[in-house]
Amino acid sequence: MSPAIAPSADPGAARDPAAQQFDRIGVLDVLRGIALLGMFLVHFSNYSSEGTGIAGVYQKAVRLLVEGRFWAMFGILFGAGFAIQFRRADSRGERFVPKYLRRLFGLAAFGFIAHAVFGFNVLLGYASGVFPCSCSGRGRYRC
């Protein structure tokens, strides 16, 4: 391997500043992970058996401390992701809506599958809720 194409020890060293501007936002990824963990707790609570003892305590704790907070957190993070993608596409001069509509249809497909298999309909709800937002812009943001 010639020295001209040898990989750098520092992965960020060869990247151009414009590319670094569009890196993922780490704190949002961490918050999404926490939100997903909370959603798993909520869904497992829905499928755990009713009763007293540990199952009853778990269900009450999830209902009191987790359920509403993580639904809201998940929704806010979904909206933040929408806004970030919208802004970044605008700063690059790209058309946003066609790419985002493809992603929404993919999300809706996963939503149909999750609803058919598990009975969860949150993904389908997000996909149908964001569709009007993606078509409400002006100029190049219109459908």
C-alpha cells in the first residue's frame, strides 16, 4: 500500500469541514436509545400478567413513572429528527420532501408489520402524522 492512500490513524483527520458539519448528533442518539428502552418497558408491561407481587408492582411502576414520559420523549425526538433533516437538506440545497416521503413510506411499512405481528401502532401513527408536515412547506419543500 502506498503512503498516499494509507489509512490515517485519526479517522476525522482527512474529512473535510463541510462533511463534519453533518455528522450525527450523539446526544440525540443516546436520548433515542433511552426512549426506546422506555418504550420496551411500556410494551412489556402491557403484555405482563395482571396480578399482585412483582408483576403488579412492575406494571404500576411503569404506568406511574415511565409510560407517559417515554411516549412524549419518543415523539419529541421524532420531531427533532424531522427538523434536523429538513434543515440539513436546505443547507445543502437538496430537495427534502421526496427523500423524506420515501422514509415515511418505509416507516409506515414497518408500522403495518409491527401492528400485524405485535399489535403496536406507534410507527404507523408517526408516519401518518408527519405526512401533512412534509407537504406544508413552500417552494422546493412542497410535495
